Amino acid sequence: MTNSIADIRSRIADARRAAIARGIPNPRVVLVPTMGALHDGHLALVDHAIGLGDVVVVSIFVNPLQFGPQEDLASYPRTLDEDVTRLAARGIELVFAPTAAEMYPDGQVGIRVSAGDVGTRLEGRTRPGHFDGMLTVVAKLFHIVGPDAAVFGEKDGQQLFLVKRMARDLNLPVEVHGVQTVRADDGLALSSRNVYLDAAGRRSALALSAALEAAAASGDRGVDAATAAAHSVITGEPGVELDYLAVVNPATFLPIAEGYSGTALVLIAARVGTTRLIDNRSIVVG
């Protein structure tokens, strides 16, 4: 594990040379960006990365640029030693865990990546500037690591869409892969913030995945029916305060047009007590 930009670049170069020496003429580097507090969902990303390439790099960085002033930057779970141990059990030696000072030596960055219109919707409406901060750090990680591919979770659907869009629009030579959301046996999407939930909160949080299932079951009757079905589940759970529930076209991340039929993405964000959770799932409409 290293927290130095120069050192991780040197180690990646060494790993490339070692792969070539093993007879791999063009070794592929795959990056898994995380904020740490790793769970089985993160490890699924790592497993996917191992299948994609020859050199896997996992970054662990709680990025201050993507947290608002009233958000949980200070209290966000940090379990670096345990994370490194879990990654070592997967055979991952290239762990980049920089400090904020290493990533932002001037305290802030003068130039940021703009997420555009989609970045102001849904999560971006509730968390202004979040996606600009996220894309900025992802762009920095792409330049630091120089990956051929990068792996992100589908649970953060809007984030995945915007990273793919950034790579396309800015001609970044990185394949961006999404990996299916990993869920607990009761259906709750795995999240580092689940540790904030007490037993009652965890039971209430199941309403999010239940609402998505209800939307999927009603999708054949159209967007309005799917949305109504999801709302009925959420309003029936007093421990959940809904932030948004939306159905978007996965190709544009804009609201579904009237008369649309085909694959759509249902996204939900809600507070369970003081914990804010997000989830989504694909449905078929019409």
C-alpha cells in the first residue's frame, strides 16, 4: 500500500514489466476506485477487475470534493487496515490510499470537471457539486494510474453514467465497466453507510429494494403504474423519508418520454433516520 502518487506510478510500471516478463506482451491495468470501508460489493468489483486485466489497482480515498458542508465527510467509515487485509486476501498488492494533501496539495483544485446538466438532477439536486467533485477525482485517478479499464458499481447508477460520459466526451482511453449491485440476503443493497443503521433502521431500509421490486412488477402497465407501485411501498414505511423516486432512460439519464417502451432505470434515494441511502434497478416499461 502506498499514499504517494510517484510511488504508485513506479509500482504500476514495475508490475507491467513483470507481466511482460511472464509472457504477457500488452498487460492491461484495471483500476477499482473506492472510498474504502470495503464490503462484499467492493470485492465483487475487485473480482471483476481481476477477470478484466493483468494488473489490478485499488484506490482508497474519501474524496472531500464530493461531500457537501452538511454531509458525513468527517464521520464516513474509514477502515484502511482492514481494507488492505481484505484486498491482500484477493491477491491485490497495488493499493493507492493517498491523503487529501497528496491529491490536492493546494487545499483545493482550481479546475474541476463539470458533470453538466445530468449532474444537477436527482443526486445532483440534493447534493450540489457532488458529481463535479466525483468526476474531478476520477479524472485525476485515471491520469495517475493510467488504466486500460476501470470498474464501478451499478448501485451508484448516476455516477456510473457520468463516468462513462466523461470518458467518452473527453476521449479518455479507459473502458468503464459497471458491475451488478450486490445485495444482502434480505435484499438491502450493500453500502458502506449501512453501518449507520440500527436494527430498526435496517428493517425500514428494506422498503427501498421492495419499492424497486414493486416498480418492476408493474412496469408492463407503464411508467405511471410503476412509479405508483413504488410510492405505495415507501409511503407504507414510516421509518423512511423519501428524497426522490425517478424513472429515467438509461441511455440519457433523462426522464422517460411519453409513450416510451423498453428498458428503464428506477432510482430511489431516501433517509432512514439520519442515514441517506440510494438504490436502483432496471425495469421493462410498456
